[in-house]
Amino acid sequence: MEFAKHRVVFNKGFGSTMEDVLLPNEIELFVQTMEPQNIKDIGSERWVDWHNRVQKLNQQAAVEAACLKEEQVKETLVAFGKVKCLVHEVILINIWKNKVLPNMLKLKPDPESTFLAYSILYHEGVCVSLLELVVYHMNCCETLDEASVDLLDYVCGSISQLLNFKHEEQGKQESAKDELFRQRSNLSFEIGIRSLSILRYLAEHFDRLPITVCSHIYTIHDVPILLTEILRIRPWVKGCKQFAGGKWKNWDQEQLVQAEAQVWLTLRFILLDSECSHYYSITQSRRTQLCMLLHLMVPSLLDQLAPLVDLKYWLCKLTSLQEYAAPPKPLLVETIMEIKENILAECKSSWKKIAKQQVGIVFSQNRELLQEVAKKLTDAYNTDLLEQFDVKDAASCKQCGNSAIQRCSRCKTAWYCSRACQVADWPKHKENCP
């Protein structure tokens, strides 16, 4: 019997009923022609076509993952070495929204239409979603090479924003500018939640990544403390609701939230890995913060995520240590975040100039132009497919019927709410489990 492995896929149990978004030859064409975009071209007609292609690739990848099909999008991205291009895109849009967009809003403080501006912000979320689906696989992580350092820096930055996030509801008399800020904030939250999954995949595969990734996890970004703060705040919970599948849903306050499961598994892997003792100096301050996790490890959590028993034992040992010697720092050749540095060098801080060039397009009032863009985007945003992914209820545990977030990693069809239920159901399930 193989125990469940967590993977965030919105669709649970559609079988093979969902139709493909792209044909195999379209997937190959879209991936083969992927090229890093220039920040000066964002919002142009060519860029909109590029955004449409990435959106369709993302939808196709989601269908393949949800229906347990051969993941052609992932394999094609690996074969053509285009995963780095996705990393470039998320960093590019992140720089654009923090450097160019504020200058555009100074030039045009009260834009009448923010439709295209939102599409640009949404593009970052699409690329993060696609990365979340493909980086789950080891061979995809291997193709990142030095770009993995850029991706790690990006996801840690996105996760850090969760610490100060405040969910904003739509106002009754909301201006276009206020609406854009609200959309930007909510998109940043969703990106942060997805980044938790990407961080876990990078941590689990860092033996296949440049050694600098390991160093950055423990020293530059201090991921253990970052995730400890995230668990303390629990941004994915709001009253009696949890954020799952891209929406706020009712929550019984006991069922383990998917995002929280990702954080706990990442912490377990990082702190129990043999490399931790080589890179991570546990000071008195760090020990105090890490030991706060013990208060969060309630019985219901351990029942639903049994591997955390090992982490709890490690933390208990940590509390009994009087002193913890700092490990010797290994000699490393530091890797520069090439993607981010290249984008910044190319722009040469000419954010105002870029904003002037783009403001007339991004905040255009030309109805014909906006209708043409809307028509293209409507074609890319397959609403019928999105409705199928709108899962109103989580998968049910095969043993007890409660909401489940784990599935048998062998057959990938049976869902369970905890290891105990999976063990109890094994005598019956093993007959149908290949």
C-alpha cells in the first residue's frame, strides 16, 4: 500500500470526461514557439496572442493532471527546454506591476477601462498556475537549472506578501482604479497560495537543482522561519471559510486545508533533510520560533498528516537542547539571479518612459480595440471548462465520507481524509488497486 501524496489539482474525480483544449500538434507548436517577452511589448496585440497561448497551455495541463492523462504539456515543455520561459514571464510581469503600472496610474489616475491592465496582471497568475502543475515532476525541475534560483526568489517573495494580506470585497461605488487595486491584491493572494506548492516541489527536488538553491532556502530566505510565520497567521482561513480551488468555501475548522498541508510538508522535508545540519544555524531566536510549531501540531493535524510525527519528534528534541552549535558554512560560488537582473538591466530604470509608451494601449478607450481584445481573450478563457473545474464540494473520503485532500498514490482514484481511513479501507481497496 502506498500512502497519499499531496498535489493541488482543482479537479477531483472527473475521470476522462473532460475534453482536451489543444491537440498534440498545437501543444508542440505553442511550446516550440515560446520566447521570453520584452517588457516594452506588454499589452500589445502580439502580447495578447502570446497570453492566449499560455492560457490554453495552462488549461490543457490542468485537464491532463486532473484526468490522469499523459501530461503532454509538461513533457513538451521539458523536451524543448521552455520551463525557464515561464519563470521569465512571472518575474517580468511582477516587475511590470511594481515598476511600470504605478507610473501609468500617475499619468492617468482615473482610467475608464482597466480591462487590459487586469489581463496583464492575470497573465502572471496563469504562468504561476502552469508552473505549479509542471514543477511537480522531477524531470521538469531538472530543466530549470540556474533559473531555479530566480524561481525560488520569486515564490519566497510571493509567499512573504501573504503575511500582510487583507482580503478586499468589491465596493458599491468602486472606481476603475480601486477595482484594479483590489484585483491586483486578490491575484497576489492566489499567486502566494500557489507559490506554497511550488516551494514544496523545489525543496523536495533540490538534490537535482544547483547547490545554490539549497543555500538560499536555508540562509538567504530562511524558509523555515518564513513558513513558521505563515502557519501562525494562516492566511488561507477566514472565519469559518477556507481558501481552496481558487475560492473561499465553508470549512468545518478541523479538516486540513490544502495550502496548510503544503506548508507542513515543506517544513518537514527542509528541517529533517540531512543538508539542514550543514547549512542551517539554529540560533536561540530561531529555536524559539520553530518550537512555536509544537503548539500548532494538534492531534487532528497528526491524524490527517501522519508524516508530521517525525517533525514533532525533531522539534521536541530541539526544545531540550541547551546549545546548538552553528554548522560550518560551506564555500559556495553564489549564483546571480540572471533572469531578474537581465530584465532590470535591459530597462535601465526607464520605468516612466515605458509607462508613457504603454499607457495609451493599456488604458485605451478605443471601443473597437477593446472589443477585439475581449474577443480574443474570450476564446482563450474557456468558460465551459472553468465551470467543470468549479468543484463545489471536495472529494469524499472512501472510508468515512468526510472531505478528503489525499488520494492513494498507486491507483490515484481513491480519496481519504487521513492515513487512518486509508489503512482501514485497505483490505477492500487492495482488490481494485493495481
